[in-house]
Amino acid sequence: MILSKHEIIPCERCGKRVECKANSYTKCQCSKVQLSLNEIQYVSECFDGCLCADCLLALQEEYREFLKS
């Protein structure tokens, strides 16, 4: 059994289990997704908790598609 020193939490959007590294943000999987300030605001209006990188990418795309319409 491998013990993690970070909390394992479900992604608020899809439920996938992710290792939250809020205390070491630059090493967290979500930091790999570069969001603009407007994209961050869009995501934070829909969700309060942590999201996996896949969901952040999907929401980023959703926001960009919304701007095109």
C-alpha cells in the first residue's frame, strides 16, 4: 500500500480521484492547465472545490466555445 502525503479527493465535476497538492501548488496536477483570469472566473462561478486537469481543460474549451458564439 502506497501512502500519499497529500489528500486524495474526488474531482468536483467528474468524481475522478485526484491527489490534491494545495500546499505544493506548483506540483499539483491542476497547475498544468494555464487558465486566463476570465477562465478562472468562469470555472469558479460553477465550482467551489478542486477539479482534475482533464475537467479544467474541458471547461477551458467550453468557455472558449461560448466566446465564439
